[in-house]
Amino acid sequence: MVSHIVPGNMASSPEALADIEHQSGNIQIIQASNLAKHVGIKWCEEGEFSNKYFFQVIKQRTSNKSITSLMDPSTEQLFTETENLKGHTSSFYQSLYLADPIDFTAAHSLLAHVPLSATLILSDSSYLVSDVSLYEILGILSHIPNHLSPGLGGLSYLLWKRLLQDHSVQELAIEVYSDALRGVFLSSWLETVLVLLLKTGYLTLLKNWRPISLINCDAKSLTKMLIAHLRTCAGPLVNPHQTEFIAY
């Protein structure tokens, strides 16, 4: 397959190898799509499944989830060993998320010119730190799709919704969420798992992968409730172009 994608004299460079991996993944997707159509036809006509299709799907998903090589763009060094991959990934994200220095004088000057009319009234301030209610918890969960990926705890949104139908679980959830607003968190909320989703470009460059945090569904429900609180209070104060993830 490789010989049909790039000429032989190009297959040794890191860029060419990454391009081969990307094109190979696209070919697997096309093959899986064609086999899916075949399965649909066989099911309609004969009520049969295609084992080849399911093996192709497994192969495609495994390929999409695995990063076998990464390149340091500054040195063009290609990493393939597990420890080197981990080290390069750790260094990349430590540098990416390192806080940039700010001009505190300029920041204080900016904040000093915020008009008094752009501040929260007392009732809104109290609302933002008030204990959550069962009505809010169930309301937020009703808008969260069941198929979203769970966090490290493995608890799915569908199961979490079912558990909250029990009165004792409802009382426990209210207590846990109210404690969280006072800075007391469950130990399971202090860890998360990060997955990388390909955006576009070479697979060997980490800048082309989007990091997504898979937070436990009970913790994610709280963050959505906090956003709902902010949406209620910040609407009159913040320009819609500056609300970022807080949709109105």
C-alpha cells in the first residue's frame, strides 16, 4: 500500500511517513464505509452480517487512537519509543500551559476603570455561591446526552441519571455539590484523563492534536451548573462577544 501512496525515495523522511499514516487512515475509513454499505445490503437481502466489516472497524478505531511516533519540530527528531513519546508529550504540554507573564500595572489600570454599573448586585452575588438544588441537578442532566464519554470513574451519564432517581442518592448529591462550592472536593474529582483528537496536518506533531479532558460525569454536572449560574447573572454585564463557552 505504501508504494502506491508516495514514491520510494520519499518514504524515509518523517514528513512522508506521517503523510503515509494519515493517508492510510483515510483509506481504512473509506474501506470501512464501503463495507458498511455492503453489510446493509446483505442485511436487507439475506439477514447476514459481514465479519470483514467488523474487523475493519476494529482496525480503524485502533489506528485512530494510537500515536506511534512524534517529532520535535525544533530538532526534527522522531520519537518512537514509549518513554521518549511520554517525555516529549509532557514537555510539550508543560510549555504550552505555562502561564505567560502579565503587566500587573496595566491590569490594575484596566480594572480601575470598570464602571460600578458593571458589577454584580448583592442578590446575584449570593446566588452564585448558593447551594445547588435537586431541581438544578436534574435540570442540567436532562440536557446532557447519554452517550458522552465518562471519566476515570467509568460512571456513564445514563447510569448517573438512573442513580439520581433514588432519594438517598439525591440527598448525597446535594451534599457533595454544596461541599464543592465551599472548596471541599471528592478525591475522584482531582484526577482526569486527557485524550488527543486529531485536528489536521501531520500526525507526528502534537500541535495538530486537540487535548480533551474526560471528567467524571458527576463533576462535569457541577461545572455545567456553575456555567448556568454565570449565564443568569453575567448576561447584562458581559458583551456577548466575550462570553466564550457561556452560550446565551
